Amino acid sequence: MSQPPTPGEAPRLSLTWWVRPPARPAPAPVVVTGVFDVLHAGHVRFLTWARARARPLLVGLEADARVQHWKGPGRPLNPLALRAEVMAALRPVDGVFLIDGPPEATAPEDYVTLLAGLGPAALAFTAGDPHTGAKRQGAAALGIEAWEFPTQAGLSTSAVVERLR
């Protein structure tokens, strides 16, 4: 289990913009974080749903080393730069940022520290996400809404990879 940062301690996660959202007055954004390794219809439906609430959509992509630590060798299938390029090209997405830091930095407090500067109105995620509990806790700590989108049966990166095998 990861330990939360102590007061005054440097943040354990860092955020780097790949595509910064347009600088214009807008409502507070909805934020989504994840791997988005092999883009599929479930991802597109989820991102479209999150953006449909008339808020800018900011997508945070996890760094390759973090993904490999969690999912094992051979993952992600697509390196971060390619995942970011694809994500930035999607119509619902207003901005893309990269998340880096030690793989064990997964506590809600780590993400609260990372996301607070974005001033989000909501954190969106899919049901069944292994980090659902942490994302709900993080949203509560930020004082924002938690938007849960239902899982799309058979539409996951793991399912796509299995079909390819």
C-alpha cells in the first residue's frame, strides 16, 4: 500500500502537458486518468459521455513505467507518446497531460495533489476500474463530483488483446 505524502513533502506524481486546453473562459473541467493503451469503442463511448456534460475534458495518461509495473512486461503495447497523440486527436478531448512518478504512488492523496491545480469539477471513471474506490476518495477530498460510467461489456483493452491472441 502506498503511503500518502506528508505535509511539506514534494508531490510524488508529476503532470506534464502534451496538449494544453485552449485558454478561454470555460466551466471547470472533468478529468479522466488512465492508460488508454489500445483505443477501442468503449474508450470512445466513455470519453464522449464524459464530454457530453458541456465541460472541457482533460485526459491524464499514465507513464509507461507505471503501467508496466502494474500490468506486467509487454504493457503498455503502445508507448506514452503514441497514446498521447491518439488521445489528443479525439474530438471529445480538450487537453492531454502525462502522469509520471513512482509506480507505487497510487493513493488518493497522490492524485489529489496532482489534480488540484487543474480545478476540476468532476473526476470520471468506469465501473469496474480497479481504482474506483481511490478515485471516489480523491473526488471527495477535492470536493468535486465523481462520475461513474457503466462498463461496456466485452470492450476493454484486455479483451481486445485477448481476441488478438
